Amino acid sequence: MAVLLFLLAVPAFAAAAEGEEEGGSEWLSPEGEELRAETERGPVRVVLVVRPAEPVIGDVIELELEVRAEAGVEVLMPEFGEALGRFEIIDFAPSERLDEEGRTISRQKYRLQPSRSGPQSIPPLRIEFVDRRAGNPPAPEGEDAYEILTERIALEVASILAADAPLVLQPAHADLGPRREALGPWWVWLLGALLVISASGPFVWRAFVVARARRRQQSAYELARAELDALLAGGLPSEGTMDAFYVQLSLLVRTYLEDRFGLRSPELTTQEFLTEMGRSPDLARSHQRLLRDFLEQADLVKFAGLRPGAAAVSESIAAAQRFLEETRDQARSPSLGARSGEGSGAGSGEVAGGRPAGKPAEEGGHD
């Protein structure tokens, strides 16, 4: 009886030993979004993970191969792209590290792109190792290393077409012919643009002229004010600089009148300017009288050799300042250009309305 039990036990122990040496493979069914297979032989354990479990054509398939080996075991990972020729390799990342117990953990991560839909598979991957632990044979007799093959993983790559979509190719469309110009030839558009420019040109030009005149009127005060401030920065004139001072003071007022009201002041004599001023609808009687007194005082200094005192000089300066400030926001008459072009009266000594030269119009018939 004992002999019989011994004979029965020997094959069982032999089978167990053979299984430990050759190793075994364990197929794990899909877990959620991935496929997983594990293989083990002696001191080496291999885990192969593929995700997603149900890819669609165009998806990127991630393949991760992990090999764990005991300390003293040298692992030889598969060559790059080995057995993966049916897939396009988008990315590859190998790595290796040691865990706390000295075991080697080697990984290879692939990102694959299937070339077609339908049944596909990840073929077996070969891992080799050499056992350099004391007391263990480094490789099987007559071979250089131990070998482990992973399980083949089957994949079904789904198509983006519906399951009931017809797969019959339709004939090609007929030739569409030459391209037609739906918007007409280019010269029609060019002619239309020229007509629009011709029609709108006068209005655009008039608007430009009006805007430029307004800007000139608005800036006339700033220019005159800046020149007056610069003149006064040197203080009151001395007897030697009196003529030059009154020339500059009267010139800036005359220039302001031309830029602000369109009066041809700088090129006219004082008498001619007073005549021109009498025609202007933009200057009030008080401003005309102020200008007449101011310009007559300046002429006496420039041409008659008058040397006014400090009080008289201050009055002239105050008159110029008062005129600038009181007329800075005054609107200019739109008919000024037409009216200023009518007889100058410079040689007649009489202005429109029969008024003698230099006499401003009476307001309401009395002063």
C-alpha cells in the first residue's frame, strides 16, 4: 500500500516542479476599460495591459508591459516594436527601477494606432532573463537565457460607421464645369466704385474743408495765447525794446484776427484794416473800438516814436488779452468769405453802407 501511494505521489511532485520551472500563464478577463494578462515563470512575473478594451478606429491604444524580477535576476526586455508591425507606433517610453525589496521593475509603454477596423490582436511578446542568483542555473541547459511569452490579446476595433450602414460605393458626380463668376466681371465693380467716388467726392471735400476751417479757428486762440505768454515772459519792455515789443504784440493780434475770423489783417495798413473790420459781421462794436484804440496806440509807438509809460504799456497788454479771451468761443459767420471779397474800399475811404473809413457801424443807430 505504501509503495502504491509513493508511486502516485511522484508524478504529482514532478508536475509541480515542472510547473514552477517553466512557469504558467493566467488570462484575466477585461476589467472595465482595459484587457489584462499575467504570466509568471520562476522569479519573473509579467503583466500585460491593453486599454481601451473596445477601441474604435481612430482611437489610440495604450499597451503597457511590466516585468518584475527578483534581486539577482537580469531581465532582457523585447526590442522596440517587436511583433507590433500591424500597428503604427505613436509613442514609446521605457523605464526601469528597483522597489524596496531590491526587485527590478521594468516597463515599456506603447501608444499604438490601428490601421483598420475589425478583428485585431496584440501578438505574444518575448521576455528573456538570466538567473544570476547563487545556487541557481543562469539559463536552461544549452540555452543563453530563460524565455517567457505573453498571451495573445484579441481586440475588436469597431468602425465609425453604423452597423447597418450600406457599404456600396456610389458613382462619382459629373464634372461641374468651369467656375462661373456669380458676382459679375471685375470691371463692373470697378466702374461702380468710380461712380460712387465721383458722386460722393464733392460732399467729402466740403466736409474736409469745413472740418479743417474749424480746427484752424479752434487752434488760433491757443497759438495767439502761447505767443503772448512767451512775449510777456520777458517782462515789460524797456525804452530800447519798446518798438520791437509793440511790433510783436500787434502782429500776434493781427494774425489771430486772420486765423480766427478770416480778416486779411497782417498785410493791410491800420487804416485799411479798420475799413475791413467795419464790414465784418463777427466783431461787436465794443471789440471794434477796442481794436481801434489798441492798433492806433501801437502805430504811435512804431512810427511816431512815442514812448508810453508802464501804465500805458499795461493797458495795451490788457487790451490784447481781453480781446483774445472774449472772442475765443465766438462763432465765425459762414458768409464772411463772400462779404470780405466785396470792394476793399482801401482807396475809396468809404465802406459798405456809406460809412466813412475807420468808422464802425452804429448799433441801433446810436452809441
